[in-house]
Amino acid sequence: MESEKKTSPISNFGAWGMNVVSSVGIIMANKQLMSNNGYAFTFATTLTGFHFAVTALVGLVSNATGYSASKHVPMWELIWFSAVANISITGMNFSLMLNSVGFYQISKLSMIPVVCVMEWILHSKHYSREVKMSVMVVVIGVGVCTVTDVNVNLKGFVCASLAVVSSSLQQISIGSLQKKYSIGSFELLSKTAPIQALSLIILGPFVDYYLSGKLITNFKMSSGAILFILLSCTLAVFCNVSQYLCIGRFSAVSFQVLGHMKTLCVLTLGWLLFDSELTFKNIMGMVLAVVGMVIYSWAVELEKHSNAKTLPHAKNSLTEEEIRLLKEGVENNPLKDIELGEAKG
């Protein structure tokens, strides 16, 4: 047990580190692949279909070699989850197309409070005052970093709202499905990836045509474009696996809060690699966001310690109650055993 406790923080850090590195890496690879200065591959939804196809292939090989075991999850739940995840991807793409960058960033920031409210509604989860305060600091900090002009229209607002709700629901569902069916993160991903891959590869070209006005069949592939597509797909496997790992280990809210660390990394790398502007406002926002993340980590630990203090008392009272019932004698109530026997039969 002690060794598990020692390795647990290390494995948690490893899962989170994998998510940050792969997420930032895939953004940089896609920037080169999709930008006009790169290879102008503007088919984001279809590319996501390729990502899940490679992820599904890795899952298939893993199951075939015995590295992972396939557990039963009802097909309707897998289809429902895949539909929600695909709506999230499509909604984000449409939101980026129809809205200004500023409003797009605000809609992404709103995912934290939306996740909190949805977890409260669906799972009756409550948050301490310290956690709420830290989340607010993170949101303000990232907002200062990223939000510039804010223009909104009805279509863009509807797409952004749909993207935020579906993305939040998807992230909550990952954790709840893992707990409900006692299934590992990679096993769950290997079950949902083929459904998402098939649907996105079929529907993706139509969505991308609507977004860019270009057909993927008319795109002239080059060796450089193929290389970056393969790099993007490889990074996507690590990104997808680490996302499921992180949400399974932490919570959807923690994933969102810590996820903004990726935004800060992208801003910094954009400044270093792509000559993006980094203003005093950006730097102040980054500092504020990091302070919020530190406060959030402290608040979560504080909440864990307070819960740990209350749990032993609850356990002791339960044990005392059990002892009291045993002392009274279960032989005084034999009907319960008879009823249980009949119910089983």
C-alpha cells in the first residue's frame, strides 16, 4: 500500500505531463500543417477522424497482443458518448469559424463553470469556497492572456453553446463511464475510437467543405504534408490516451483548470517559434493564471484532508452500529434470510 501511495503522485504527474506535451505538440504540428505558410491542409474535422482511426488501430493491436483487455460496455452508451464527442469537435470548429477569436476563447473559458454546474446537477457534487475562488482566478488570468476583440452573432453563439455543453458532458462522461463499468482509460478509448473514427471520416469532408469551401479530394498531397499528418496522428494517440487517463484520475473540473496550462505553453511557444506577439498584458495574465492554479491545487488538497478527517468518524460509527446489531443477535430475525433466498431463486 505504501508503494502505491508513493508511485501514485508520480503516475499522476506522468499522465498530466503526457497530456500537456502531446496537446501542445499537436497544436504546433497542426499549425504547420494547416497554415497558409505551411501545407494549407484545412480539413480539421477529417483530420480528427484520422486521429481516432490511428487510435483505434493502436487499441486493436493492444487487445490482440493481450496488453489490454476488452471489457463490456453497452453499445448504446458507446454510440451516445461518441455522438456527444463528435458534436463537441464539430461545434468547436464551427464556433472558431463563426466567432471572433476573443469570443471563441471566452466560450472555452466558460467550460469550467459549466462543468461545475453539470457535475452538481448530475452527481450532486459540491465545491468549497477556496476551489470556487481559485477557479475564478484561473479564468480571469487566462481571459486576460487570450481574450482580445469580442464579436458575437446568433449562429456563432448557438454553435459555441452547443460546443461548450457537449464538451463538458463528454469530459464528465469519461470519468463516470470508467467508474460505472470498472474499465480502464485505454480500454474505454479503444471502444469509442472506432465509432468516432468511422463517423468523422464519413461526415468530416462535408463539414470541412462547409467550413472552408474546399474538397479534400482536390488537395494535392506532398511528402511533407503526409509526414505532418502522421506526426499529428501519432501525437493524437498520446493526447487521447492521456486525456482519458487524466479525467479518470482527477476530475473534469481539475482537467479543465490544469488544461489552461496548455494555453500558456502554446502562447509561450508561439512567441518563441512563430514570432507571435507577447505583450505585458499576456505576461500578467499568465502570472495570474499560474497563481490561480497553485491556489486550486492547495484548495483541492485542503478539501481532501477535510474529507479524510470526516471519513474515519463515519466508519467508526458504522462499525459500532454493526457491533450493536451483532450483539442483539441476527437469530432474532430469521425471515430476512428466507426472503433473500426466495429472491435469489
